[in-house]
Amino acid sequence: MGISFTRFKDTVATGAFEPARSNMYTVMISIPPFLVYDLNEFGGADSYYTAIDFFADQVTVPSRNMMSGEVTNFGSMRRYATQQTPTDLNIQFIITKNQWHRNFFERWMNGISRDTENRSMFYDKYTSDILINKYEPGSNLVTRFVDGNKRVGQIRDNKITAQWRAVGCFPYNVSTIQMSNEHTSLLKLDVQFYLERFRLGTTIKNTADWTTDEVTIRSARSVVNRRNRNENVDTLDRVIDAATDVGNMITNIRRYTSDWSRLL
């Protein structure tokens, strides 16, 4: 280490350079268009997002590879860059007793291309986007509120520091499930996704970003109300509001389902 341990400790203590944790994240998979009107079979939109996010046990973010070509004019061979190719996205789910995850992803894959025929669905109908939000604790993002008894409270929020967005995803492999009569363990399911491309967005632009955020509001509920009225909440807008994104998705799905049932 080229610096003293004391300086290293002081740097980590600022919060901005604190090592990231592997167990604070959320996963959201947008519903493939062809499955929107069949969500009731899987418990509706609320159950869908709960099953995906709460039971995503492990997530392997794709690596980014650079393709290259070769040329040898004279002397040593040179390589030159051509294009990028992302690796696959892998998500491991804890399987629930009702086999929700196995049922859902097999339904997704059978909708893309059935095993009883040689046709496949249109690409735009079966692809979706996947969002992975990374949280970190210990930020100075504070929400102050007044409860129903007019007592002042304060909550130190976890802060979203990064988001991976994978575009044009669909599952191409649902792993095997192994059962045995040995000691009991949780059943898990690996689902591998092909994707077109993915992007990493970060909200921490400099070291000061970690410690200067502070939200002071009269009521925690007012944040939701102000968002519903499309009013600006400047400090909260600096982080990715995953909860609002999910709420908007569920609202849209319910509206589309209601419209479709009226047509029928």
C-alpha cells in the first residue's frame, strides 16, 4: 500500500470511498408485453414485483467485452477495436412452495417459442428491460417527518448509488432443480437472459455527493403526494426513485387490464 493505513482509514471513514456491500440491491423486470393481460394467473402486478424483487437471491451483472480484429502490415501483429458484446445476465431466485418462479419463466419461454411448433413470437412482444438498483447505507440522506401524534422523527435512508439497466432481455435458459434426501436446503433457480445492451448510471459524481444530501419535509406522506401532483422534489430527484417507478408500472398495468376487460 503506497499510503499509510491511517490515511486509508480516514478516507474510508468519509463515506464516499467506503467499500460497497454485496447484499443491498433491488431487481425489477418489466413485464413482457404478451404477458400483461395474463398477470392474474400469477397473482397480479403486486405479486409479480414482490416475487421478482424479494426472492432474487443472487444477481450477476454482465461484463463488458470489446471485440477486436487483427492486422499485420509488418513486424508485430496489431489489434484494433471493432464492437462491444455484453455477456449474459444471470439471476438466481429462491423457489417458493407454489413454484411461482419456475412457472412464470417457463410460461415466458413457451410464449416466445413453443416446443410443439417451429414458430416464434415477434421480438418486441417478448423482450423486456431489467433494472438493478444498488443501495448503500450510511449516507447523510435524512428524512424528517411529523407523525400523527405531532412528534418529530427522523429516518436515515439508504441511498441508491448506481443503477444497471439491461435493454431487450429475454430468458434463454432456466436451470435444473436438484432434490435429494440429504439435509434440507432451499431450492434455487438460475435464469439466464440474453440482452441487447446495458448501461451503468451512478448518482455519486464526486466525494461531496455522499455527505451533503438532506431532505427535510413536514410529513413522510407528503413526498408521495407531491410526486402524484408532479411537483418537484429536488433532493429526492437526485437519486433513482425505484419505488415510484414500480408504482407507476403497477398503475399502468392495472389501467391496461381494465381497458382490455371492458373491450371483452
